[in-house]
Amino acid sequence: MTARKRSSGARARGRRPRRVVPARSALAPTGVVGRPGLRVDALAKVDGSARYIDDLRFPDLLYAAVRTSDLPHAEVLRIDVTDAQQVPGVVAVATFRDVPGQNQVGCVRPDQPLLVETRARWVGDRIALIAATDPATAKAAARVVKVDAVPLPGVFDVEQALATGAPAVHTGGNLIEEFCIERGDAELALRQADVVVEHRYLAPWQEHAYLEPQGVIAVPERGSMTIYGSMQCPFYVQSAVARLLGLPLSRVRVVQTVTGGAFGGKEDYPSEPACCAALLAHKSGRPVKFVYNREQDIQWSTKRHRMVIQHRLAARRDGTLLGAEIEILVDAGAYCGLTGIVAERANTSSVGPYLVPNVRVRTRTIYTNNPFGGAFRGFGAPQVTLAHEGQLDALAERLGRDPLDLRRQNALRPYAVAAWGEKLAPPVEYLETLAAAERLSGWSALRRQVEAHNRAGGRTRLGLGVGCCMYGSCLHAGGQHLEGSGALLQVHRDGSVSAAIGLTEMGQGAATVVARVAAEVLGVAVDQVEVLPTDTALVPDSGPTVASRTTPMAGHAVANAARQLRAQLLPAATGLLRCRANQVELSGGWARGPGRKKVAFADVAAAAFQAKAHLAASGWYAPPRKQFDRATGLGQPYSAYAYATQIALCEVDLATGVARVKKFFCAHDVGRAIFPDGVCGQIEGGAVQGMGYALTERLVVRDGRILNANFTDYLIPTIEDAPEVAIALIESGDEGGDKGRGTASQAKGPFGAKGIGEPSLIPAPAAVANAVSHALGARLTELPLLPDVIMAEIARRNLDNVPFVESAAT
Amino acid sequence: MFVQSVVRARSEVEAAWLVYEGKPATRLIAGGTDLMLQLRRGQRQALALIDLRRSGMDHILENEHAICIGATATVAALAQHPGIRAHFPALHTAAATLASQQIRNLATIGGNICNASPAADLVTPLLAYDAVLRVRRGDDVREVPVDRFFTGPGQHVLTQQDLLVEVVVSKPLPSEGERSRFLKLGFRGAQVIAVVNAAVSLRLRRGLVAETHIALGAVAPTAVRAISAERLLRGEKLTPEAIAAAAEAAVDDISPIDDVRSTAGYRRRVVRNFVRLALEEIAAQVAAETAHGSQRSRSRA
């Protein structure tokens, strides 16, 4: 095994990651996979030539504005748009009466009208849409829409929403659905245990804060609609617009434009602005642009779900875990959206990568009049990870044990049975991530240093915290019907290659991964591969770009298409090289034959074209079917698992309560790093986004309205807040399959790659919260740990009655 | 209401007369880092703007008694000025850490003052140094001490005809042994509005506090002086007991509120700690200088 390591952050740039790779593997890549290099889209994004949605113009373009509800919960009696229609420059005004198809944008359940009919359920609910010749006119017209509404009592807390007599957000009550895991006898385990640790965790909302706000342009033609926009899931938008306009899918085309970040916030949500623009374009017959400003984006778009987690963990005195009883309440907001799917993952992930024989988990999703919960990097897992990792550290403290050691003792190993009853096929790389993080951080020495610093007294205290996770790669069994994924590859007669995929590049690096996989299989250079914008007209429905599934799913589909093309090219290569097909090697832009004979790939492509070979291929990949029982929460929920251990070193200033992450260590099981620089970039980004969630990102919500819908008061980390991040990559590099009897398969991506987008964030908030708790010697269970929250603990115990400056005391 | 016209002033005189003759709903713009956001969010309205950026009021002039800072001098220029760094370290620190480099390049001292935010970072140092603001109305110039300038959040004593043209900070005499500190609490490392800021200046004579100004921001409708804390310190030695007493007293000099950034209770605790921290740092500096000085005199002897 070889090892490489990399640190980053303001202070240490350019060091390489520590990589743990098997020496030799049958499927080991020989070309560009695993090598350093540039992102394929780097230069266009740096020099400004990349065209985002707001850069695009169409003739006769109109601009959209929305009139939303002023009240978080109200009966709407009358909507009067006559004044708005008379504002000069207004071309179209639409209410629910103008919807030709279904007035519905609920992406899983049909509970969400695009436009309010009689009931407004939160402040983001749309009442009327305006299209005008300029944005200011549209906005002014939206203000003069008259709405007669009677306020209804609202409900803004999940626990209150479940109480009898609570205002019902929808008829049928506020409980949407329940998920569970029932295995063994958790009650008995808790009764018989030597130790039970119980805490209530509060994981708040989080704003995605992508750099580019939501935006779309709808372009109508007779009987059809084309949508351009910033998005993650063009096929979701296609279905939503077709349903709204009553059109067949074939008449709705969706083209993704260069997307400046998404993080889940452009999974389900873009269907809403797209439907608004499409309805106005349909009504006016002109292209309509709808691009949010930052305040609108934060106020209206989805957030990471707020969850309340009651967690009881039972153990023997020697640290062996015996059972867990977990109650999770998920605040959906006024509509269900993806809440059920998020809750399903939270439910499954709530125990963590530990051997716990007796498990009872209950997860309930609940309507309120609060901001709308949706997809966000980690998809319910960061919230439950805060809880299970908090519990592990709390238990370690109670038993006087080393937190890493306690995790090692209870770690899931190959052939162990996970909380959901699945016997895990090897490789199970959790222990490897623990060991790598321990080495990377110099754990024992660092712990001694921290203890010495805190004994010395003074203005600051240090703390060390651990966060671990086991991430189910790709979609949950509940969504596996969406798991098929496609690609279209074409070799041009000059040897250049076009690649189209059904999943999207949204800043995470998918295009680079796709180009590398195609280049690796075809034996061309990466810059010979052009990755096209994702377009529903080019590639079949490939499901959503979510769940860290793009590298595995689109990767396999591209590899599949590239292998077909290779077969089409081989006759031309054998002709040019005068050899047999099995003697030809395609690599690095050359076809090599026996001896030292070689011809350029371009010449092979030209010869194949002359010979009338079919030089396009459609690739497809779908993972094997998984068996899962929703009623018990048992079975095989995911195709593969990615493990991670992260360690945070935090410093708390006793004078102000400010906590900072000083150093951060990440050990990730990535299967295979196809683009190592990209993997490390994603890990750094995910870790820092998780730190923001833990420390500074507080959404101030009163009566369902966000009071800090701006970047002045909603504080995401800056480069000054980003610490040095050291990374270790564990690469077992094996595509896996059905091996090991009685165990499920470990279906991974091409060359054994696993997605890293989400595991990079999931343990980070937990690690930071554990570190701050360690520094203060108190368990802090509610995020974000802003200075005022920390100060309350400092003040309670008068920890700030120390000299802040040493020499002043003498 | 949308901005219909923008007039660019080419000199201080022209700016002063444009302001004097300005119609209602006319606003001044310099860096625009606050105003542009306020206009977009509808927090302030304007039909016409007078642009001061080319009015030539961006000087920073130093003589032996004072530093005169033109109203449109940028925060970045303040941060880079060696005289400010040497004589007014609290003002230097406040300027150097305000927002981000991009904002410092645009934002002006006049804008920071006239926006009249209780959290403005430059205002607490100006209070600690007893700065004087020169205000022009047509051809008349008057001086307003900074502690009489603000009347509430976003409000000050200037009328529609008045233009802030210059900020004057008088240098302490070397014999006065002035030390000063600026402390800012924001909830992240950079580009953040203060939840509390504090500037403290202090002069010692024969080991006793001869004069001190303790200015606190974001804890009252305007930036305020901690008068009772100052009173407790005057004539005292900088002992840990005196420092602690002053820090406790400062809490009674403020009237913080709960807002989207934080709570009143938290701000009180931080004010207490900030006053103590600033005074402890000054005491440590004095102790270090005294030790250094006596060492030097011993070695000379």
C-alpha cells in the first residue's frame, strides 16, 4: 500500500493527500484516472467565459416577479390582479386559474400547489405571477396585486404540531409519515445496561448558500416549452413543467446551464421557478426569465431540515454497545417535498457505523408553517450523525475511555450486521478510516497537548472531537426505481470525443470525472473529451444528480458507452497496425500494436469513419436490485457504503465565547480517487460547510419568516474561518460484486470509486460540536454553537473569571 | 421609488453647494457599500444621488498636532496610513479589520460615520480619541465633537443642507503616554458586522490613570462612552481590582437589545470582558515597557 497526504487551507497549500491504495488490482487504471490535473471547466470559470443563466438573453425576453403570501397561514378569499394588469410594461399576470395542466409542484406527494387557491401555508406561498418588460416593473406590479386573506393560527414547532388541537397545516393532520427500525429488544437492552446515555439534540436549518442563486429562462414554441436553468435534476424539472402545462414529456425540453453550486438546493426546488417561468411564457407566448436575488433565494428556497433527536444509547461497563432507542422529529415545513426521502435516510443512518444488536428508531415527518425543508448535502445524515457521534463521545467521557478507542471497540467490521440487519460484505473500511485519522492527527500526542493547555488556564481552552459516518452510496432502496443512468458518447472523425450524461455538473467536478473515465476507457487524452451540457433531449431519464451517485452511476454509464465505441474502433486500428484485435492497446491518444508500431487515435477514428463504423454509443447502468422492508426498516437499503472519520481541534475564547476550528483531519474511504485533486477539494469544501453548520450559520426564523435572509447576517465561513484541513484517502479500488456468501453485494462505481460529495460534510458538524464540548467539559447538543450559546455555558460556570492577559495578574 | 439622477461633485465647494441646494429625497453616495444595499432593500429611499467620489475630499493630512482625514478617504487608505498607525492604533486596527479588503477599498470614513450604524467600527475609536467632525453648509464650516454627532440608530445632527467634510483627530503629546486598543467581536473571522466593538484610550501619569475614554459599539442606540467606568478609573492605579471594577461598571453604561445577531445578555457579558481585556492588555503593555525601560537605564548605568 502506498500513502500520500495533503494539507490545505490558508496556511499550507500544495501538499499531497495521504493515499492508501492497493499495490496491484486487476482493474487498476493505467491512464489518467488517479492522476493530478485540472478540472475541465476550470479555465472558463476563472476567465469569466462560462455562461450562467443570468448571462443569457433571448429576443422579446420578459422578466418574472412573484406576489407571495404576507402571512404564514391564511385563508385566501379573493385575489384581484386588475391593478397589476394595468401597470404599463406588464405583459402577463397569472394566478392558479391560468394553469392549463395540474396546479401542482409537489415532487413526491401532490400536496403543493404552484399557486395558492384558497389556503396559504407559509410566507413563500405564491399567489400571483407577473411577467413584464423589465424586472422593476414586474416587481412593482406584484406589489399591487390585491389579496383578501384571513389569518389562521400557525404552528412553528414540531412538538407543538403533533399536540392535539394544534392548527392543521393540511387536512388530515400534521403528521405526514413514519419510518422505523425494529431489531432485537431495545427496551430490554436499555433496562439491563450498566450505562445509558441520553441527550436531546437539535440540528437546525441550514441555507445552501450556493454562489449562483436560482434562475431559469422558459422559451415557448407552439405546443412545446424549453427550459434553460441552473439546476441539479433536469428530469425533475421536465416532469414538473409537463404536469403543470399538461404537455407530454416529449414536448418539454430542459437544458442545464453552467450551474454555480447547488448542494441539494437545486435538486427539487428549481421545478418551482421553472414552473413559474413556464406558465408565464405559456401565457405571454414570449421567453420569460426568472432569476432570484439573494434575499428571495434565501427566503423562498428549501433548507436543510430542522430535526429534534432524542437519543438513548445503552452500553456495558466495558464499553460494548447494547442498544439504542432513537426518536427523530423532522420539520418538513408547509409541504412534504423530499422530506420523506430525507427522513428515510436519517432513519437508516441514525445508529452510525457501530455494532448495536438492539435497535428501535422512530422517525416522524411533520408539517409546520415554517421554511420548507429539502435536499441538502448529507440528506438527513448530518443531523443524526450529530446525535450518534455526540452519544459516542458522551459515553466515552462517562466511562473514562478514549473516544477513538471506544469507536474501534464497537466498529462495524466485515460480515458484521448493521443496525438495519444487513450483513456487510467486505471490504468494510471503517476501521481503516479510524486508523488513518488517528495517524494523520497524531491523536495521542495532540490529546496530551490539549490537556496540558487547558490545565495551564488562561483565556482559551482547546478541545478535540471525533465524527464518524457510514454513508449509503447512491439512492436508498425506496428510490431505486430512479437509479438507472445513461450516457451518450460520440467519436468524431478527427478523434475528438463528445460526451453527454443524464446527471449534471453543478460545481462538484462531475464533468471532469466523466471526461477522465471516457478518456481512460477509450485511451485518449482528457482534453480530447468534450462534456456537453446536460439536456433531456440527448440522454434518457437518468434520475436525479444526488446521493453522491454521479461518479458511480454516470461513471459506469460512460464507461459502458466507451467500451462499445472501443469495439467499433478496433477493426480500424487492427487494419492500420496490421495486427490482431487483442494486440491493440489504446492509451494516451495512441493505438499501439506489437513491436513499437503505433498510430494516432485521430487516424484510427478517421479510418473507422471511412469504413462507415457506428461511432456513437448509448451507455446505461443500473445497479442490482436491493431488498428492503419499509415496515421494519430492515434489509439492504444501499448498494455500497462509504466510511469516514473526521477529527476537529477547536479553540474556545473564554472572553467572548467564540469557537474556532484550529485544525481539521479527514480520513475518507473513497474506493478509488478518479480525480484526486477534485476529491480533496470536495472534502475540504464539505468539511468547511459542515463547520459553518456547527458554528456560525443560524437562520433566524420568526413566525415562519426568515429575518436574516442575506449574507450580512447569515454567516457562512470565509477563508479566514477555514482551518488547515489534512486529508487521508483510503482507496480499496475494486468494483466489487457478488462475493462472500450470505452478504449483499458492494456495487461501486467505475474503478471502484465511491461518491464523496456528502460523506465529506456529514461527520464535520459532529466533530466540531464534540470538540467544543470537550473544550468546555460540557455536552453541547444544539447547533449552531454561536458565541452567545457557548457564552451561556461559560457564564453559567464563571469560566471567564480568569486573567485574560497573563502579565496583568502579576 | 427609483434613483432618477446622479450628479458628480468635482470639488468640496461644489459638493457643499450641491448638497445645500439639493432637493428632498437626495442622498449622498461615496463608497456606496451601505447605501446601495439599503436602496435595494427599500430601507432608504432616494430620487437623486450626489456622488462625492471625485470631490477631492479623500486627503489624509498629518501635522505635528493632528491628523485631518477627508470624508471620502477610504477605509483602506486609513489602514495604510503610517501616522494613523503610529498615533491612533485603535483607529488603525478598526480600519484594518473592517469588513473585507474589497469593501475597505470602497467604503469611506464619512460613509461609516454618516450611516450612523451603532455598530460602525470606526466610530468607537473616534469617540475614544475625541475626534472633531468638520461640517460644511454652503460656505460655512462648523465643528461638531463626535460624541455629540449621533442621535439614534441611523440618525445624526446633520440636516439636508449639511455635508461632513473632514474628521480631525488631535495627537496626544508624547509626555501624555497615551495607549489605546480596539477590540471587535464578530461571529466569524472576517467580513462581519460587530456584535460588540470597543475602543479604549488611556493616559497614565506617575502610574495613575490621568484620563481614559472607553467607547462601546453595538450595545446602545448609538456608540456610547462608558462614563461610570471611566470615572472609576481616573486617579487609580491599573490594578486587577480597579480593572475588574471598571469592567463591571461599564455594563451599567450600556443599553443593549436582542436582535438577529445576538442577545442583550450576551452583549453585556462581552462588554464586561472586553473592557477588562483591553485594560489588561494596556496594563501588560505598560508593565512590559517599564521593565524594558528600567532594564535599559540599568544597563546604561
